[in-house]
Amino acid sequence: MRALGEGVGIIGHRATLAALGEEVAAPAHSYLFTGPSGVGKAMVALSFAAELVSRSEAGRDRVMRKSHPDVVMIGPEGRAGFGVGQSRMAITAASLRPVESDRKVFILDEVSTMTEAAANALLKTLEEPPARTVFVLVAESADDLPPTVASRCRLVRFGRVPEGELAAALVERGAEAERASMIARIAGGRPGLALDLANSDEAAAFRRSWLAVPGRLPAQPGHGFRLAEEMLEAHAPLLAGIKARRDEEIEVRMSQGDPVPKALRDSYDRALRRTGMALLVAGLDMLASWYLDAASVQHGGPVRNPDVPRAELAKVPARPAARSAELVIDAGVQLRQNQRPRLVLTWLFNRLADGA
């Protein structure tokens, strides 16, 4: 029997894939996939949908290429959130019979941005779904949705992929072992981000810039703003490379005669913005790891960044280092709450310069 996700390049989540595979024969009417950005929720949703609507390799491949008529992906339009228009689109399409399969599957992406009006419009359909219809909602957290919506769905949680497993997957895809370990460390358990960075020549410089922050903390408050500006630009070369590869994917689709609808272009643009935020959070993760290494060194413990000189780590006493790590982690939480990155980083660097 074919395992869910087999042959489509999903990294990690074996237990989750196995559990979803058990549900293919008799799925629930609605699911809510939650977890950090970039861990592969949407890819698993597509793979799950492929098994639900097709038993042929060709049919499953069409689902993964987002060209199967019975798998509909709906997400926010442009920079707007998931609005009532997207909910009504799903409701209307769900009332129609499947075209080729026994079921229709709707993947509602980025529902963390769902407006109250959109949630209210969708609620009745989730309570009384049409026959032969499965909804998969994708969000970072169930708390991002109204409880009335989240409670109608079977919750499937996704965690970050272990660093060793992620590095091994990159090696299988042709990366050199040392480089794979570095990329996995930067990605912080996010396979999507790791794959985006796998062919980038700028990843090492990005990592070095964040690990150098403790030695460059501002002597004056105004300097904190300038350092924040610099770190916000640190991922620009990485994003430029990712955008170039996405543009190439669109050109290939067009050369093969595949349509490139506006919705697909919008999804690429949103994915690029999410990647930018994921890189910023990854930078903060690396900065926090520097301070945690500093605290560990004081007690003769292991370090996560062996290329950072221990003499540099030893300059920060254990207790201030631990407090600094907490500040960095708190800054990451603020970013996920849609606080302005420039203000968050300026606040953070000034606090770190004050000795936490």
C-alpha cells in the first residue's frame, strides 16, 4: 500500500503522515492543520488531497501541480487577509458535484488572516458540509481562528523537523554534508525555508551577520536603529535569489502551456513575504542560540555554534546571557504578533546593549 506523501518530497512528519493515511478511506469533513510557517503544512495538505481524490499516479501528480479540478486551493488575494469573498468562493464551489473524483477537497490556506465576516460566512458550511466534500484549513495556530470555526475541524498539529533529519534530507538532495548542516541550523526545523536556502551562496554570510550581533551592540540608542536597519537588509540577497527561482518556475509553466492565474502569482508573492519573515525569525533564533551557548560555556556545557570562538562566548556571564536569550525569544514572539520589525529590533538591540 502506498504511504501518504511517498514520492512527493515531504521532509519529516512521518507520524502525522501515517495518521492521515489511516483516514483516507473515511476522512472527516474538515481538518485544521496548524504549525509554524515553513514546516510543510500546505505540502502535506496537497498530498492528503491527492490520496483523497485519485488512485492513479497521474491524478496525484496533477494535484501536486495544483491542476486537478477536484482540489481547490483558496487563499487571501494580494496583500489582503482571507476575506468573506474567499469564504463565499469556497461555499459556492462546494455546492457543485466533483468533476472526476468521488470527492472535492478544499484547501483554505493562510486562514490565520481570516476576517470575522469570512469566518461567519464559512461556519454553516463547516457545520453542515456538502456530501463528498473535505475542507483542510491551514494556519499557524488554532488560536488565530474564531473558536466556532476551529472547533468544527479535526486538529492536526505540525512541529519543526529535527535538525539532523532536515540536514539528512538536504544531503539526499545533493547538498554537501557540512553545508546541509549549516542550512538546517539556519532553517530551524522549517523544511520549506531549508529548501529555499539550499542553493543560495548567501546563506553563510546571513548566518555570520546574526552571530556577529553581540559584538556590535550599540553604544548609543540611535545606533540601535542603524543596526536594526542593517539586520533587516541582511536577508535581502537571499530573498532576491528565491524570487529569481520562483520567476523561473512561472516561466517554465508558461513554456509548457500551463496557465499561470493571478491567484498563483499572488500566492508566490505571499510566500516570498512569509519567507522574509521566516528569515528574520531564523536570524533571531541564531542570535538566541549565541546567548544560550554563552550561558552553557560558563558551566562547561555543549554549544550549538562550534564555529563561534569560546573566548567570545565566555565574555558574557551566564545569568545575563540567559536573560539576553529570553529577550531575543520575546522579540520573536512580538514579530509573530505583527509588531513592526524595525521597532522590535531597535528595542531588542538597545536592551541587549544595556546588559539585558
